[in-house]
Amino acid sequence: MSSSHSTSADIQGEGVRARLGLWLFLLSEILLFGGMFLLYAMYRYKYAPDFHAGSQELSRFDGTLNTIVLLTSSLTVVVALHSLHVKHNVRRTAIFLAATIALGLTFLVVKSFEWTAKFEHGLYPGAKFLLSQSHGLILFFGLYFTMTGLHALHVMVGMGVLSGVLNFVLRGKITPDHVTIMENGALYWHLVDIIWIFLFPLFYLIT
Amino acid sequence: MDAHSGDIAAPHHHFPWYTTSEGKPAGLRGFLTSTNHKRIGILYMVPILSFFTIAVILGVLMRIQMLSPDSKFLTGTLYNQIFTLHGVIMVFLVVIPGIPTIFGNFFIPILIGGKDMAFPRLNLFTWYLYMLGAVILLVSIVALGKGPADTGWTFYVPYSLRTTVNVPFAVFGVFILGMSSILTGLNFVTTVHMERAPGMKFSRLPLSIWGIYATAWVQVLATPVIGITMVLILVERIFGIGVFDPTKGGDPLLYQHLFWIYSHPAVYIMILPAMGIISDIFPVFSRKNIFGYKTIAFSSLAIASVGSLVWGHHMYVSGQSDTAGWIFSLLTFLVAVPSAIKVFNWVATLYKGSIRMDAPFLYALGFIALFSIGGLTGLILGALSTDVHTHDTYFVVGHFHYVIFGGMGFGLFAALHYWFPKMWGRMYNEKTAVVAFIILFVGFNVFYMTMLILGWAGMPRRYYSYLPQFTDLQRIATYGSWIMVGGLALMFGNLLHGFLRGKKAADNPWGGATLEWQIPSPPAEHSFTETPVITRGPYVFTDGNGDGHGKKEEHEQQPQHKR
């Protein structure tokens, strides 16, 4: 590119590149989970009564709490982005980013309580008690642990990404005109959120 | 050659700059930290061609076993492990990454007039992922003393859940390779959208780029499905979640669905880039604009999209519903349409062309012949009734090798020859290349045509022994495989000799009109000293030959892209 091009155009191009790349990545993530949702659909169709019975075993309170936690975290990450991009307020940005990460951690803590409770009742893959139950129930809990586990893994990755973003913001590497990395981190966080929006009714709310 | 590239290529040294560093052969460090797309292309080429050689040797071992019905050369388990390794290495380490990672990396930025890939660091990262996946696969051969997977490259459940050999390593390796493939596709799609030179409209992209572009979409969208499938095998083996285990209510058929949702589109990941390169080679060696540029470009997208909906044709006899069977069969026949469109367009390009029978073109012609046989036998397999007779026989194996080896393989060899002078600044020996092609082509057909016949006669695949009536044909197939390997050895030997001792190549030995031929051979670190401005299509030749079909504006304007 010749030198007459302004640097801001280059930065803009850089932003478009990174966003396009990230959206493609998000597409691939959706298809990764898509394989699991396909299995869920088939087995729920095949073992509908067992899936309903399994759903009764899950804590709706914990599920709802976690949904609120994750939705709030999506709000805080957007507020963080707004604080930097529009308000140019680094301190506020850092606080809301930290809040987002803390909410992610809260989600994981609640999740771990839930899992522990299931372990205590012998409702986990390979447990003797679960194996003595119907096929549908075995598959329900197999899918529950695999899908929420894979999701939890994504929450952890998202927290890692946002911690990196926070670090960049504090060190001045992400500035108000240079927010692409932060935008992409936030987009990834939203994806993690959206996947949970589907997991929550499919596991907790079926009757 | 201009001064700029002369400085970098160090004229007193006769290897391209990307194999050197400050005049000396580049150390491993120079390569392993470079994000330059040309270096990354070379970085992929070395392991991919090495793995190809290893997998060919494994194939030869299988053919030696099949010399007689009661051969004791290999045990049954060892035979199973060898055909699994042959398949896994060929599919995941050679054929899927092959053309995009070697030639895509090296040539996409040049052919679209860009500076580099959209994400150069990510590009290097995909190579590390590739190597990590490869190492994990290779570890599966030796780890824990249980030996490599014996499941076939398809890892079908429930056997892959129960066998005691190292399936977990193999599927984890495939998962990592999948990540590499996704990120490569992501990078290529973004690059084609963002890095094109001014005037390089999509309608002016070389068809090789169209092929790789369509492939990149399939890589992004289909590969995650095999990723999760491989993870599920791991999770199933470790925790016993039950989703694929019939004793816990799981359905093995669902595994097959998930596996083929990726692995059928993967066949198009393998073949589309080769088709793209063939589309670049035909006009150059016919001195004529390609016939039906738009239909070839869009047929790539059609193959990529319809090809993603045909996976069930791998499962006609595995218990899926009859309705699913005929729908998948119909869609399978539909994919034949865009594939045939391409073949007709290539052949039509030859009509009234001024044909030059050089080695790259011979490989391209070989591609058409072999791919057509592969495609037509594919229709026999795609029809529900005939598939009942031919499924799980050598007919499938023969068909697959006609499509993939005859298609992707010959496309790769065509590209190796076509771009050889550009990549290395040297020429291979043309006569030897032609002789190697003839030996390879003859051996190939003796080998795989015999497999088709054996399969039609009922020889099942994946057996380490057979009924005595197949002995003669099995031996002919084995002899054919030896001829074929001889041709391969001569071809690679010739290329290696050309790399070390070949005559200096001109910048544009074939008279190509695409951008890579307008810059020095080998290209400098920065391909273009000035951003090229594109004013015409990729196959408008200016040497007075050819092109009776270009658009008016293309005739009137001189090419303006200069190095």
C-alpha cells in the first residue's frame, strides 16, 4: 500500500479483518456445539419421558441464577466497551471488565455446586446408581455433563481472554480508537452467553 | 530481475531467499519463527511430502501382504493397524491440508496481489497445531506399547470404544489437526476478502483461488463437527457417557452421521483446490481463455454447498431409513452436475487451443481422465441398489483412490510441476518428468482398475487374506502398485534434482497471465514492489495467442500490473 494512504484507514482495515476472522471463528464454535445439540435432539426425541424425568433432578433455582449471572455479565462487558470506546474512561472500563470476569467466576462456582450435588446422588456418567436407571436417563446425564462441561470450558477460556483484555487496557495497549481486540473478546463472551441461553431451557425447563 | 529482488535473493547464492538467511542456508529457527506466507508454505511442504512418503510405504506393505491368500507377511492385527495408519496419515496429514497449506499459503497473496495473509501470526500458529497433531498421531504408534489404532480411519463405534489399542491418541491428534484446519480456512476466507489488490474483483480471481476459497468455507463450517465427534469418542472412552454406546442406549448410527457430516465435505476439501489448480493450468497450456469462467467459479461453490448435504450415502446399508437413503442418493447425483460442468469446461477450453504438452499439463490431463473414472464409479456407489452389491468392497477403495489420488494427488503433482520454476527459480528435467508421468499413470491404472474389478467380483475391503480365486487379480494389483511407486520415485527424484541442480528458470516459462508470472522467479520476500492494479481477467494472454472469448474491455486494456 502506498504511503499516501492514511494510517487510520489501515487501522480500520485491521479492525474489519479481525472482526471477519472472529465471526468465522464464532461460526465454527456454533457448529462444534451443533454436533452436540444434534445428539440432544435425537435422544430427546427417542427418550422423551426419561429426559423429562432427568430434568426434574436438576436445580431450576441454580440454573435460573446462573442465567441471570451470565446475562448480567454480557451487560457489563458491553458497558465496559462503551466506557472505553465512547466515554474514554479507562478506570470505569477496568471495573466493568473485572466485574464481567467475576460474574464468570460466579457462574462456575454455582455450576460446581450443582455438579457436586449430582455426584453425591450418583447421577454422573459411569456411576453405579445411574447405570441401574433407564437408558434415557443415562443419556440425559451423559449429555448434561458433556454439554455443560464443554460450555464451562468456554466460560473459562472467555475469562482468560477478558483477563488478557483487562491487562491490555490497564497497560494502555487497548485505547479508545483501538478497541478491536476488546470488541472481539466481548463478542466471544456473548457467544458463550448465547450457548447457555439454549442449554438452560433444554436441560432445566423441559416438563 | 530487478535490483530489489536481486538484493534479497543474493545472486551469488543459487537457492531462493526463503531457504537462506544472510546468505547461508536458513536455520530451523529462521523458518520456525517466520510469518512470511511463502516460508510457511515451504514449512508445510516438507512434513506433508514426508508423511506422503511414509503412507505410500505403508500402502506398499499392504500390497505385499496381498500377494498370496495365505501370506504370513503381516498378522491380521498388524494389517488392520497399517491400513488405519495409511488412511489416517493420508487423509488428515496429507490430503486435507495438502494443496491449501502448501500452495494456498505460497500463492494466495501473490495471485490476489496482496502483501501477505490476513493473519500472518495465526498462519504460523496453524503450522504448529498441525505439527502437534502429527506428533500426537505418531505417538499413538509407540505409546504404552499397545500399538496404533486398528479401527480404520473412520474410527467407527462401538469398536473404537472397546479396542485396547491407542485410539485416544489418534482421535485427539485428529482433533488438533481439525483446529489447525479451521484456523487455516478462517485465515484464507478473510485473506481473499480483505487482501485483494485494487481492481482484483471476485470476477477476476484466478480459478485456483476460487477453488481454495470454496474449500476454506468448508473447512470453517464442517471441521468443527469432526472436532466434537472426536472429543465425544474421548469422553465416551474416559467417562462412559453413553451417547455412542448401545449398551447404555446410545446409537452408533449417530456417530456415523456426525462423522460423515464432516468427512464427506472433507472429500471436497481435498478435491476443490486441485480442481482450481487444474482450471489455472488448462488455459495456460491451451493458450486460450478458460471456457466458462463463471460456471467453473460457481460450480466450486455449488460443490461445496450441495456436497455438504450428501453424507448419508456412506450409510446406505448401515440401517438408516429408506427415505433418508433415497434423499441422500438424489443429492449425491446432484453433486455430479457441477463436477461434470467443470470437466466439460476444461475439455471445451482445449477446443481450437494451441496446446503445449508440458509436464504440468500432462498431469492436468491425467487428473481429468482419472477423476472422471472416479466420478462415474461414484455414481455406481451413489445409487442405492448397486451400492448394496459394491459397498465395503475393493470397488469403494478403487473409486476413492481414483477420486482422491487421481484427483487431489495428480492436482498436487500438477501444481508441483507448474509452480516449480516459480517457487525455486529452477527447472526440473522435462523429459524425465514426462517419463515419470507415463509410468505413474500406467501403474496407477493397473493397480486401481484391478481393484475396481476385484471389488465388483466381491473382494471385501480391509481383509488381510482372500479366497484363492482372487489370487491373479490381487497379484496384478500389487505389481501395478510397484509400477506406480516407481513412477512416484522418479517424479520426486526429478523434482529434487531440479531443486538442487536444475537450469535457471525464466520468470514466466509457461507464458501465464496470472500475477505470479509477472514477478521474478523465485519471488522476493515482498512479492510486489508496488501494489499491482488489476484491469483484466486472469487468463487473457498478451502474446498474440488465444483468447477469442474475453470481454471487450479486457481486449482494449493492456495489463498494467507491474512488479
